[in-house]
Amino acid sequence: MKTRPKADRLPLTPVIAGIQMRNFFATCIVAASVFRIGAIDYIFNNFTNTANLALNGNAVVTNTADGFVIRLVTSEGWETGSVFSTLPVQVSSFSANFKFRITNSGGGSDGIDSGADGLAFIIQAVSTNALGSYGGYLGYAGIPAGITNSIDIEFDTWYNPEFHDPDSNHLGINTNGVADHGVGSPYTVHVDPRFDDGNLWFAWVDYDGTNVQVSANELGVRPQSPNLIRPLNATNLIGNTNAFVGFSSGTGDGWENVDVLSFEYHDNAIAANLPVLQVSSISTNSITISWPISAIGFTLQENSYLPTTNWIDVTNTINVIGDQDQVNIPTTSGNRFYRLKR
Ligand SMILES: [Ca+2]
Ligand SMILES: [Ca+2]
């Protein structure tokens, strides 16, 4: 049973502010986050300090049993909230992770369950104050056109058939502030249990320049295989190599407290597609160590005793064989360990 008003009958008119993005790469840093020239790591273990973040709409900082959290929306109907970095981050590749907890879910039912509407992880170049509409628009879509130039990753807890939601609890990778997944979209996936079961959830979002990968679970251990993958060109989509990163949410006929507990954003894909060293024996008196030539910026190092930090650069000649860098090393007695360091 569809209980939500259609989009054209939604009574609110939130707007997306038009503040121009600036280049902040030469500005300063505050205690809650880590900032380095040329690249930005946002690291919030909690939200006691929200410097470098803009809270919009119904979003507030509140003290809970989890400590200070960003509460994007509360368990009331028809709210919309967002939080975004005030310092633009680079989007050519990145690794992000965050924790969230959704409590007090209630209100109407989408025919499957109550509680709405979940949250979204957003990367966008519109404004640090960007805010979409409530309900199934999840704070990133809707009136007038959603957060254009954006990547919108849904943790969706309400079945909106008008948006081609696959079910009442799914991940979705959307773009350009459009909540409609389209018919039979391959970029949604059902998740069990429900995101709004009151438990602590962990999420990982990585982009290696080719694919966005999303994982979420209650274990706190990043799975080997992501829940959902979507190929896209982030720089083209966003229209910029820099963007604001954050979260949004909405409530409607159903509602819930949507809390973000922690957040990390590293604007390098540090956890995805790390190069792997391979060792092979080519003769009785030498070995070959190889790694992908795509591992730009890495240096091969060696150590004879792992517990020490006495890693030294390997100075043997590097040969390029096909798509591999290769180093031949004479065998010696004793242990020898190798790593790639960037
Ligand atoms: Ca939905
Ligand atoms: Ca959805």
C-alpha cells in the first residue's frame, strides 16, 4: 500500500543554496579533523567538535548513549537534514567509512515495515549547504531538482515504488540527486537485517577512479566483496575534481532518528586495489619479485627481521615486463621480507 504523497503534492519547498565552491587547499585545520596541503583526510571519531562541517535543515548535534552524534533527522514526520564538509575534498579516488545507528523507527508502514527513510552518503559540488527534500527523497533529491552533480549512496528503509525501490531495505548508488532508480536498476541491492533495527552499522565506500564500491554490515569488519558496485566517472559526474562530502536524510509518513556516529574520508583509495607483490623463483640462486606497473608512487623495500622498522629501499634494477615491474634478487641465507611503501 502506498502511503506517501506523490512528489508533485509534497508541501515543502526546500532549496539548494548556490554558494560557489572555493579552493580551500591552502587554508588551515582545526582539532576535529585532519587536513594536509594538497589532500584532505576528514576524520571524526565522534562529533564533539563539528568544525569544518555545515549542518543543514533538521540536522543537529546531539548527545546520545553513543556520545555526540550528527542526528540528520529525528523520529518526527516530514523532516529533511544534511551535513557536508566545508572544505572540498578530492574525488578522483577516495576511501570513506562511517558508523550510523537508526533508532525509534515508527510511523506509517510502507506495506513491509515502518520507519523511514534511511540515510544517504553524498559527494557533491553544489554547496556545503545543499539540501534536498524529505521522505523518499532522502534529503538529496526532490524539489526543485535534487543535488545535481552528485553521487548519492542510499541506505534506504522505505519502499517507494514510484522511485523503483526494489524493497523496503536496500543499498542504492544513485547520481545527480535523482532518487528514482529506474526500472530494474542493477545499482540497488537488498540488505538484511534492516538498517533501522537500532543496532550499530558500519559502512565503507571506496572509489578507485573506475568503480564505486559500497559495503555495510553490523560486524564492523570490512567484507572481502562489496555489497554493491557501480562504474562511474566521478570527476565528470561532479563536474569538478573537488567536492563536498557528507550525509543527508529525510522522514515522511514514517520516521526514525538517523544518527551518524563517526566518519572518515581519505581522498586516496587507500583501502581499495592496493598492489600485491608476487615472488617467484627463476633459478636456484635468484628470485623475482614483481608488482603492477600501475602502482605509481610505490617503492620496494626489504627487511631481514619483521618486528623491526628497519626497512630499506631495494636498489636493484627494476625491469618492466609486460604490465609488471620486476626485480631479480640473488638468494642468500636467512629470512628476507619485502613490501611496497608509498
Ligand atoms: Ca525509499
Ligand atoms: Ca531507494
